Amino acid sequence: MTAVTFDAPPARVRAQRPAQVRLLRNSLVLAKRNLIKLTRTPEQFIDVTLQPIIFLLLFYYVFGGALGGALGHGGDRHTYLEFLLPGLLGQTLAMSSISIGQNMNADIEKGVFDRFRALPIGRAVPLIGAVVADFFRYFSVCVITIGFGYILGFRIQTNALALLAAIGLAVCFALAFAWVSLWIGMKMRTPGAVQGVMMLIVMPLTFGSNAFINTSTMPGWLQAFVNVNPISHVVGAARGLLLGGPVAANVGWTFAWIAGLLVVFFPLALRAYARRA
Amino acid sequence: MTDLAIEATGLTKSFGETKALAGVDLAARTGTVLGVLGPNGAGKTTAVRILATLLRADSGTARVNGFDVRTQPGKVRESIGLTGQFASVDEDLTGTQNLVMIGQLLELTKREAKARAAELLDWFNLTEAAGKVAKTYSGGMRRRLDLAASLVGRPAVIFLDEPTTGLDPAKREDMWDVVRRLTSDGSTVLLTTQYLEEADALADEIIVFDHGRVIANDTPSGLKHKIGGQRLKVRAMDLAREEDLRDILAKFAGRSPDSDGRGALTIPVDSDAVLPDVLARLSEAGIAVEEFSLHLPSLDEVFFTLTGTRSFDDVTRESEVAA
């Protein structure tokens, strides 16, 4: 054993960077931690890899024939695929945000979070780190859903730029929605409860939207809900960007929802985290 | 600049009905080891969590490295390292990844963090396991990595919450060596433990916790004097001679020896100078001994002496767990 140099000047007296820069750097360090943990348990990728594929297959083959016809103009399974894919993108993104709350709920009981709390880093850093790491999961959802859609015959009617915009917008929404999951994750006692509550939120949001079917046959009160539902706006924007058509209103509403979710749920999640000492 | 690295007065903390701390004062001089001795549920962990800014006291004040834990938590966090039952490492990361991560969170550059990690891993004899996931470490390796993680930032004050609980005796001695070296450069250590032997081996001062209160505060020798120093335990080869043995030991102790009910008798002794006399008396009386040993009082005996009760087991573990 060599002598350790305890008498060296304390590392922390170095010129302090601005607080925002430190927050960002520290969040990236913890994002890396979350990514390492994800790669140690590859089964955590099932919900962003196999799930979109299975849903696409089910909706395409089980409902496609009937629902394609319902879209009018002698529509068939292929007609429905075009309509379905942006919708399914919205749903699988919302569903894949469930695991961030679940994981944080399980993770926070472990000793390493007490160490984070005792370090001179921002309180929000562990949460922001988890959300940043989740970017890769949401991005995979988009790539796999659209990629597998291509195998089934889906074609983008616009251009590469619009495709990137659609993916970017959808991922941004998922990153904002993740704060709802984190908040629930801090509030519930067990990971199972987090999943249960998040399902109760995600299912009505995704099915009570324009994701899977033309909304004109729905009762008026439901249409009113569908029209304000953020999933409808994300899906509507993605549909326009991938297939062509007007997108401005839906993109605008999606950004408004992203801002709204962040303004409400970022502080809520942070406060719940701070209280769960 | 005060020469007290840790200073707390009148700390109280309740969890619902459970009073975890009922007015605790403690102080540790810079560069010394303060041992906090007490059974499960005595409030040791709660006190450490308050001093490490993880928990807010209901009342009372505390300063660590000169900073108030309530009003300057950021400064306190820059001054401390924390290791123990609760603050551990990430099991899914390797030894190196854990230490580099903490170094980077402490504003080291990646290169500095790697160098510091390598230095600490070497110091704790973990270089071979550096690339292995912490989950696969043995208990002793885990504790060493936990401790290394709390030293990354060269903290002025180090909290060790029961650092050897669950370790076998050989590993415990290794850990003791490490703790002794921590203060050689001026760091201050607060160590909680359930073993008087450990506090005696490491601490400059010992405070004893019971039911959220400090029931003794002394140097190890002062405390041992108070509780009668060492214990001499003798067992006769021939159990029929127990009564003769009892008479002899009673003369040395000035009181009747304690019995474990299976032939072993125990008396307090002031120093080991008395041992040859005891042996001589026994051989004169022709009593062959099967066991003849000197040891420090157990925590149970300490509490019996200090509080006159052995009933500390009635404290539920919940308060410690909740803490």
C-alpha cells in the first residue's frame, strides 16, 4: 500500500463554474450512470423494442382490416397502417415513460441516493440525470416503430427534415411527460404501484385520443376531451409531419403542453424527491 | 476558527410517536475520532443523518467544519464524507466507475477523477477488483469501496456509520487500520458502533447513546474506569469446584462474581497486574482452569453498569430503520 496524499489541497476549492454549468455537467455524469445501469439489465429495453413491434403487428393484422374500412374511401389494412403508425408512436412513447418512475422508485431506496444527497450537487441532479438517460429509450421507440412500420409497408410522404422534426417533437414530449412518471414514482410506495397508477393515466390518455381511430364517431363529451388531450396533439403533429398536411396548430399545442407539463411536474417531482429522505 | 470540527447542542428528532433523539449534545475536536456507542435504535444513525444534512432536526443546532447544518448545508456537504449502513455505492457500477462518478460530481476533471479513483483503489487494496461490478464484491470489499467513495473529495470530516457491523473479526481489524490512518492528516472522524471494543480501539472520546440521549461522555480510559475496566472470566475444569472458585474471585473483586449459569464466573479487574495473583491463588487451592480470559465489557454490560437496566432490547428496530 502506498501512502495516500490526504494533504493535497482539497479538490473542491477549484474555481467554481457557474451553477447552471455545474448542474448540466453533474446531470450528464448521472445520466451516464443510468445508461450503464440500463445496459446491465437489457430486459429494460423490452418496452422500447419489442413492445412497439408487437403493438404494430396486433393493430395491423387484428384491427387493420376493419378499421381501414372505417376510415372511408375503400380503405384497407394498408390505409390503416398509415393512420396508425403516428398514433402508435404517441402511445408507445407514453407507455415507455412509465419505467422511469418505476426505476427511480426502486433505485431511491438504495444507499447510493443518500450519498448523492450528501454531495454538494444540485438537488435536481439525480432526477435530471435519469430523464437525460431516458432520451435514448424514447429515441429507440421512434426508430423501431418507424423502422418496423417500413417493413410492413409504411412510407413517409414528406421528407427527411420533417421526419427528424416528428421524432424530435415526439421525444421532447416524452421527456416532459417523464416528469409525471417521476412524480408518481416519488409519491408511491412500491414500483408496482407506480406502474398501476401510470397505467391508469396512460391508457385513457392514449385510447381517448385520435391515435387509433377517426374521432367523428365518438360522443361529443369524449371529442371535447380528445381535442385537449396532449396525445392527440403529438399524434396529430407527427401525422402531419410524416404524411403531409397542416401541422402548425398541433405543433403549437404540443409545445404548450410540453411547457405546461414541465412547469407543473418538474417542481412537484423535485419536492416529492426532497421529502422522500 | 474553532477547533471543534463537529459541534451539536440539544438535537431532537421525532418520527411520529418515536422519539429518536431527545436532546443530544456532542462535540469532536479537529483531527480526532469521536466514537458514538449504542445499541440499535439508540439514535446513532439519526444523529449522523442530521449532521450530514440528510435530515433536519426538530430543534437544536449543529455545526460541522464550522458550518451550520441548517443554514449552510451546501458548505457542510463540501466538507464531509459519508459511509455506512445507508450511504453506499452503486451496485451496478464497477469500483472504478463508482469512484470516477463521485469525483466528477465533485468537479474533478475526468482525468483527475480517474487518477483519484486509481489512488484510492490502490490504497484500499481493490485494484484487482476495480473493473468488477460492486454487486460481486465480498462484504469486506464493499465496505472498503464505500469508505473509498467517501474519501474522493478529501473531506475534512468523515462520518462512518457502523463501518464494521457484519464483518468477520479479521476484516474488522483491517478496517480499524484504515480508520486510524484517516486522522493522521488532520481529518476528523465520527464513528458509530455497537462494540465497546471498537470504540476503545479507535476513538479519542466516546459518547454513549441510549434511547436518544447521551448517557456517558468520556475518554476510553475514563469510560472503562467508570464501568470497571476489564473483565476476568474464569471457568474451573472441575465444575464441582465452582463454589471454591467463587470464593476466591469474590475476594479479589470485593463482590460476588457474575455467573453465566454454565460454570463461568466473571469479575471486574482494574488492571492485568492482578492476574498473576489470581492464578497463584487458584493453583494454591488446586483449582485447574479450563478458561481464563480477559476482555472488555460487552455493550450489554456497559449499559447495565451505566443505566442499571438491560432492557434496551425493548427499543424496536423501527426507529433505526425509519431513520
